[in-house]
Amino acid sequence: MNTENPKQNLPWLDKEAENAATVRGENSSPDFKEVVEAGLERRELIKTLFTGAAMAATGAITAPSAEASSLTGLTFKPIKLSQGNDYIDVPEGYDAGLVIAWGNPVTADAPDFDPNRQNGPTQSQQFGYNCDMVTYHSLPMWNSTNSRRGLMCVNHEYTDPTAMFPNYSTTPTKDQVDAEIAAHGVSVVEVEEFFGVWQYNANSAFNWRITGETEMMITGPAAGDPLMQTSADRTGTRVRGTLNNCAGGQTPWGTMLTAEENFNQYFANRNGMPAGVNRDNMARLGTITGVSSRRWESFYDRFDQAKEPNEANRFGWIVEIDPYDPNSMPKKRTSMGRCKHECATTTIAKNGQVVVYSGDDERFDYVYKFVTAGVFNRDNRAANMDLLDNGTLYVARYNADGTGEWLPVVFGTGPLTATNGWRNQADVLIRLRQAGDALGATRMDRPEDVEVNPVTGAVYLVCTNNTQRGVGSNPATDAANPRANNRSGHIIEMVEAGNDHTRTTFNWQIFMLCGNPDDPAQGTYFAGAPREKVSPIGAPDNIAFDNQGNLWIGTDGMEAALGWHDAVYACVTEGPDRGTLMPFMTMPIGAETCGPTFTPDNETFFLAVQHPGEGSTFARPSSRWPYGGNDIPRPGVVFVKKSWGRGTIGS
Ligand code: FEO
Ligand code: CA
Ligand code: CA
């Protein structure tokens, strides 16, 4: 390991140096020599900090022997998987560097990060914790494909107070709770590339924070429903904050979609709710029966279901944010239903209708898609801004013969009638999981990301893992979830009827059964690719496509499944090399890969590094990533580029 404290040498961590060096405001004109020198200095540091070039590679025991595929542009040399390396590794000819990390200033007046003195006001001006979804929005706004300057939106899934604070106990202080609430939400920052190095501009007027306290609007069919009303909001149309945002998406009109996932963990004392429909639904979603481990309810009644039985109904939605307008109010779009949404992936159908795919990440839960009533308007951005309020929601059923159906989740259709106790569409959306149960949707192995191949139109669904199938009274294996002890997860490939995303039938097949291909007992399958062209992979989570239709797969939980750190892979989806799987990037100790995304020109790859040092404490961190020395681990977003900046990622 590098024993020096690299933090002292990092020009972009020193605010003065940072402001003087490569981060520039919109109207500044950087001195060319200064920028080049700063870039060169950073590049050397990036190499030692991130690729471990100055460190002895330790513990990488498997050499994935996949061969490059020139057909798809994937010609990089695959890296070794990692065991024990506390840095990010990328292939030869590539560099990775940090864009922003937990505690970095987001707003211009943000205080310096001091983990010993965090509270709501400080944290609400700084980059939040556990970054997950990353979206890149080119500047200037609308119809721009600028790949050198844009807005980066990053959501912050959850907090780990034992890693964030010194002296955290089961009775947290109000400052700690307020800092946690403020460390959730979303950060929007302006980012720019100079000579192959991305930095964020800490002084940009575009920067803003959305937290667990930011006021947002509730829109769509469930807005105003009695189940959405609380003592603080009798209208059922205004809610404070967004929580547990996992993946998300980006719309063709330039907004960010961020998906509220495991919101249940913040809401305590379900046993104190009156018995009935609302409590039963909260039980289906898993809100906390008694005291919560986070204890937010000790300070805020809205997290106590005995006192505010409807507040949790206002979480579990897809939230739409216009990053270009820091004064805009985020909107919870209830049309897409309430569950533990992993993602919200948008595609435009042939006729212009917009389709949003989403998975509900829980063992034995469902896959959804939403089809807008209106069509995308390429000429008028404003005309698209409320498209997501009206349309039809569907849930997936995977038949054993390789066909599938999208079942409408619509009040009055099928079993979703007044006779069966459903009140209206708001009720159906608030109790989405129960609607899926009634419709007979297929119970999946934790649906995570869903993405559409931009070349073929095929839809890829990631099921991250499920070791409980067939255990006790749980559902048995089925064609779409074929392994009982599915430790490593699988990926399903779907083709909509007529390759039309608005249609209600599809064909599907297993694309990948993940695991270690050297262990026949794991029953792996890589779309037909032979052993020498694939690598061990476990617990796929977030995926992304490049412009050539290659699938990029990030994992969350590979260490538990297979013993290697989480990693990012590139995978060929079409042609003779279909199924070829090559490791591209490995994570530091304890970290998960989140939010893989490309700039429009595919020359930059962004990734959120979530929970480095997971499972350890503030006093005894198991990782020092990214700053090294004596710093605590800090979740952060990194960029990857070809060395010296130019060239397509994967080449
Ligand atoms: Fe937050 Fe489903 O991963
Ligand atoms: Ca995830
Ligand atoms: Ca996950």
C-alpha cells in the first residue's frame, strides 16, 4: 500500500489549488499551460491512487482469459479480479480518477468537511453519502451532446451512521440524525473535462442539493388520495424529501429519474397503526414493526407510523428532477406505482410514446413497465415535462414457453375491482405489490436494473440473487428463475412483440446465469460463450449499454457470492462473440459498483463507488478509499478514460 498520505498531494482537494487549477466556471478562460500542468500532475496521482500502478498487485488469483472482440469494439485487455486491493483497477491504457466524494462542497457556501462536526446544515451543502445512480446531462441544455461539459446528477441511497460518525450509538444525537437525512437525496454538480481529467466545479450556479427534507410535489393518480394525506399535508400533494434512492434513469427531455427503493427501513412502529388495509400494505412492504434501528422517529413524528400512519405512503415512488433548474420542485410521479423501485429506464417507442421499465428489488417481487399516454415532443421540451403523469402501468408475467405478458395494473381490469376491495387507481398504485399479487405476476429473484440495447431494442433484466427460492413455503424455481440457490444471480433478455416497446407481449430467454464457470455445480451459462471467453461474475446489479450495443455490468455482492471484490464487466450481446464477458474495473475494499453511465460520445465512463469499507466502523475502517492516509472511506463518483483522454471506452 501507498504509505504516504496522498491527500496532501492532491491539488483538487485543496480548495485554493482547486480553484486555481482545473475547475472553471462557465465564463472563465483557463490559462492553457496551467491547465495542462494541473492535468499532468493529476494524471500521475490518478495512476498511483486508482490503478495501483505503484503498488504490488495482491491477491488477484484468477486470470479471466476472455479474448477481445474486434467486432463490437471491445479490444481492451481484461483485468484480473481483485481480492484485498484497496484501489480501483482499470485495463492497460486507461486511467480512472475521482470526480467527487462524500463531504465535498456542492453549494458555493458549503463548509469544509469535518466528520466530527456534521449536522443537517453542513451536510445539506455537501455531497451526500452512498452515491448510486449517476446521470450525465450535457451543457448547454436541450439537444446537446456535449461530452466535455455537463451536469452530473448523483443520488444518495442510504447512510451508514457507524461509518460516518465517531461515537455513534443506538441513541443517536439530533445532529447525527439531521446529517443522515441531509446525506440522502440527490446532488447536482457541474462537471467538465480538461485534457482527459474530469472535475466538478464547486462554484457553479448549477450546483444544488436535494435531501430528505427538500419539499417536493406529488403528482399523478395517487396525488391527494386520503392515504397520501398527513397532519403536515392535508392535501396529499406535498412531501418532504426523497429517501433510499437506488438506481433511476434519464429521460429524453433531459430530466433525471431517481427511484425510491428500501424506504421501509425509515418508518417505525407499524404495530401501533390501526389494523386494516393500510397496515397490511405496509407489512407487504416491510416497514418496521417497532423501534427502528435509525431512530429517526425519536426526533420526527413523521417517521413514526403510530403517529403518522400515511407518511410512508409518500415514499417508494419514481421522482423526476429537472437538473437544469435549481429552483424547480422535484415531482414524485405516482403513475409508475409504489414499491422498492430499483430503476426507471426510459426508451422511446416507435410511435413516440415513452416507456419506463422498473424492477421491484425484493426476493419474489415483480418487473414493471409504464407506457405514457402522450408522445415525446422533440421540438418542445416543456411539452414533455409532465408526460409521466398519464399512461398505463403493466407488470410482467414470464411463461415457461419463453413468451411473456405485460398485465395492466389498472383499476377495474382483471381482479383489480371494487368487488375485490380496490377503491380506485390511486389505491392500486399505493398498494402496487398487492396488485401484482392479485394479477399473478411472476415472482422474480430480486429484479434490479432493466436497460434497453440501443442497437437491437432488446430489453435486459438483471436479477441479482436469491438464495431463498424453494425454501419453506417460498415459491419454487420456474423457467425465468431456474436456480434454487441463486447466489450469483442471472440476466434475462426480452424482446417486445414487433420490437415495439408499447406492446403487451414479449419473448424472453435466459442471457446469463452468473457464477464461477470453473465450478460446474453453479450451473453457469454465458449466452453460449465458451469458458475461455468468460469470467467469474456474481450478483449483477446495475447495467448500461454503450453505443455499439455492448452490455456493461456492475456487481453488488460478488464478494459474498464468489470471494472477489465487486467489479464492472463488458459483455458482447450479439454476433459470434455473444456472451463474451471481460472484467474492466475492480472496486476497493467493501465497495459496490453503482450507476454506470457513458458520456454521449462514449469516451468517458462514470461510476459511483458505493460503501467502500462496508461493514467496518468510523474508528476502524477497513478501507481508506479514495483519499488514503488516515481518512475514513468516502463513497464517491469516478471517471474512466483512455489514457490521454481520447478514444472509445472498451477499445
Ligand atoms: Fe439498492 Fe437494489 O440495489
Ligand atoms: Ca442497486
Ligand atoms: Ca443492489
